[in-house]
Amino acid sequence: MAWKFAIVIPDGAADEPQEALGGQTPLAAASLPNIQRAAQQGIVGEAFNVPEPFVPGSDVATLSLLGYDPAQYYTGRAPLEAAAQGIKLGPHDWAVRCNLVTILDGRMVDFSAGHITNEEARTLIEFLQQEIGSDTVEFRPGVSYRNLLLLRGSPGAPVPLSERTETTPPHEIPDQPVESHWPRGDGAELLKNLMDRSAELLATHPINERRRREGKHPATQVWLWGQGRAPALPSFVELHGVRGAMITAVDLLRGIAALIGWDRLEVEGATGYLDTNYAGKGQAAVDALRDYDLVCVHIEAPDEASHEGLVTEKVRALEQIDRWIVGPLLEALADYEQWRLLVSPDHPTPLRTRRHDRGYVPWLITGTGVPCGGQSYHEETARRSGRRFPRGHELMGFFLSPSIR
């Protein structure tokens, strides 16, 4: 009988001890009966998914978690999100992440422009395309504040960006002055000019005027970052011999799935935020096990809670993941003769800094052929376990191996 595998990625769940939680991390403080039962019956350890010199983020970390060495395959975040939309990048094209943000008095007040709605964001991005777009500069709407800029090049007119172009993710500078974080290096002037023009154009747009009246953060401009060219990834089947499917509400993960040959399964009410449809994701994962060798469920909510510094909401998100996703998956997997479950964050997102970090993350593996370690699951037990993957991309092969010792 064929193997069945499930992966649950609570994005940014790894953290530091919190005074508000009695000195425990959110993973240790949360009530996670299903996850803790899986840890008792399996093994725990830790993995390092964001090697130097990469900027900590879900792009590098997720590639690593899924078994792809970032040093070999990573070309930038935006091209992964372009793949989610079915956007084809030519050999001379660049994709750039294009956040709608709120900058007031020179500070990054909100990297999501108040979690602007899809409809509002689409209108603003289409407006920018109309006003400053061209055959070589394309603004493409995505999901909420997460949008794209495509810079089309040719042999005779190359895009001026390069590997020396430096940009800063806006979620890495919450409430900080932006002056020292503008684009630097090759093509910086082009990116900065587009950002400045967007600020001029969006200042008096009716959507922003309405949001101000309603007490919401306006989208004061776009913030450009995460640039890159099209990557070439081998399929997951080629790399690991397993056919998979992805359940996520985030374009980045949809794009990675598309590039590695996984189907993408959409769930109504999956928002990529704290109010996502946890139960719907869990049921979709259970249903997908019938048709796929492997199903991967990604949940953005813990990461969003950290970015906003919401310790209680981070704990609640983890508890929802345990109840509605891990619990049903464990019950469904038990009906298969050979099965295995992996639970692992991609990267830490400490509530203290509200930023992604490159540290170790705890993982647990349970199922067929996995020894019973009798441990609980959180950062400290993972650290003490002695099972460590300094090269995080090696964890996936370990997880999928027929026998684990």
C-alpha cells in the first residue's frame, strides 16, 4: 500500500519565552493536545532553514523546508509569487514584490496598509498601471497588500537590476524610519522613482480619502522589494518521488507549489490572516489524502500575529491549528497502512522584534517507522533532543525515508 504524508507549516510559530506567558514560548504555552500526542508518539528536533547570506523569510525558509537547497535554487521572492499567478517571466525579466504600505512622518506605520481589501488594492494597483505603467513596467494586483511589479527587459534594453540590488522587506521595519531602507545598488534609482511616483499618485486617491475618514490606514505608496528572476526548480516528484498538493492562502506558497509541480487546493474563507478558515483547511487536507501521496497545509496566522505583536492571538492561532488541522489529519492518517506527519514552522518570528529571524525551528515527525521519543513539542525540547539539521533542506529526505532511527 502506498505511503501517505502530511506536512503542517505554522508560519513563524517559533519564538522566544514571553513574560506575558509566564516565561514560556507560544508553542509551549498553547494547549496543543494533538500536536503533543504526536510528539509523544514520535520524535522532535530542530532545523535551520535560512542560511547565510539570505534574508530571513518564508521564501527561502519554505524552499528549504520542502527539500530545496536555497543556495542552489533561490533567485528571489517575487518570482515565486509571479508563478502563483501564472505569470511567465522571460530570460531578461525581473519580478519585484510591490506592497501597498502606510508611511506617515517618514515611518513604516503599517506594512499592509491596514490589511487593505482585495478590491481596494486591485483598484489602486490598476490605477498605478494606468498612470505610470508601460510595456516594460507592469503593476499586477495580487492578494490584499501583496502585489507585484514586473520589469520586462530584452537583450538590447536590460532591466538595470542585478544581484547587487538591495531592498528591505517592509515587515522587517515596523514603526521604524524608512530613510535608511530605500533600495540600494543597481537599479535603485528606478525603484525609488517608482515608489516616489506612487506616493504622489495615491495621496489623494478616493479610496485613501475614504479610508482616512473611516479611521483606517491609507495605502500611502508602494514599497518595492524581493526582486528576482525566474527560478528553475526540479519537480518534487523528481527530487523526492512523491506527488503532492498545497493548501495555502498566500501567493508565495502557491507559487512554490506551482514551480515544484504540486496542485494547489483552494479553500473558501482561507484569508492568510488570523481569521482564516482553519476547519476548512483541515477538511480539505483530509480529503486530499485520498488523491495525493502528500498534502501540505500552510497557515500564515502565527506569523501575522507576531508581526503585529499580538501574543494572545499567536497562542490562539496555534490552538486553532492543533484542533482543526493537526487533529483531523492524525485521525485520517491512522486509516492508512503507512503514513507520516511532519509539523514544522518555516522560520522564527519573535513577538519581541515583530520580524522574521534565521534561527532554528522545532519540528516533530510521527507515524509509520518513527520511534517513540516520548517528548513534548516546543523550542526547548527540540533543542535538547540532539536531532539537528543545520542544513534545513536535508530534513525533507529524512522525513520521507522508509525508516527513521
